[in-house]
Amino acid sequence: MSNAAHAVDGLPLIGNKLQAPFTQAQDAGASMDHAGQHLGAAVTTLAQVMGSVTACLPIGLGLLAWAVVRLPYVRRAGRARALSDTAAGMDVLALAALTTAGPRELGRIGPEPANGWRERDPLVIAALATLQLDRLGICCATPPQPVPPTGR
């Protein structure tokens, strides 16, 4: 349009009047080009934001669901690990094993693990505590030590 405006400028009598529409068309084209570039930049930004949201939303929901399931286990396992450091804690772990383990698991410890626990048999208590720790998925670097007899 710029070349056309320069070409008609040299025409006698009507050159100036013909030049104005070409100049206006050139300005309109430049304005449309500028608007198109801004629209393209806006669409690119929107696409990047939507892509990020589309990716992050399911990942975030998955992590939240994982945390909801995992955090209570972490707390239980932490408490069990802390209990395994004391004799009274070992007794509590043994009681937990007695109340939550199935008959097959308890049968592997001995014929009457409940009687052994009631009589404070240190080997039975250690075996029951180890069973409970195993059921929680806690690996003991050193196996729990038997609870010393209290002198009853």
C-alpha cells in the first residue's frame, strides 16, 4: 500500500486525493497486523497456562490422595518405632499384635501366645512385638530385645 500511495502521489490534479485511501489502508493493515500479533501472543500464553493447569491438576490431586492415605501410616509407624525402644512399648506392641493379628500369625509364635503375654514371657512378648512391627512394615535393624521379667 505504501508503494501504491507513492505511485499515485505523482498524478496531476488527483494524486493527493488518491494517496489518502492507500495511506489509510496501509495504516489499517499495520493495525490489523499488530492486533494479530497481540492475539497470537495472548493465545500462546493461554495455551501455556491451560497446559500447565491440565498437567498440574491431576498430578496435584494424585499427590493429595497419596498423602491422605500415606500420612496416617507414617504416624502409626513412627509411634510403633518409638514404642519399640522401651520395654513397656514392647508390651504395648505385643498387645496390639494379639488384638489385630490373625490366628495363623499368632500360631507361628507358639501354642498360646496370649498366655505367654499375660505371664510376661519375654520371648513371647518380643515375638509378638516383632510380628506387629513386621505387619506395619517396619524393619528392625536390631531385633527387639525381650522384656526383662518383673519379678512376679
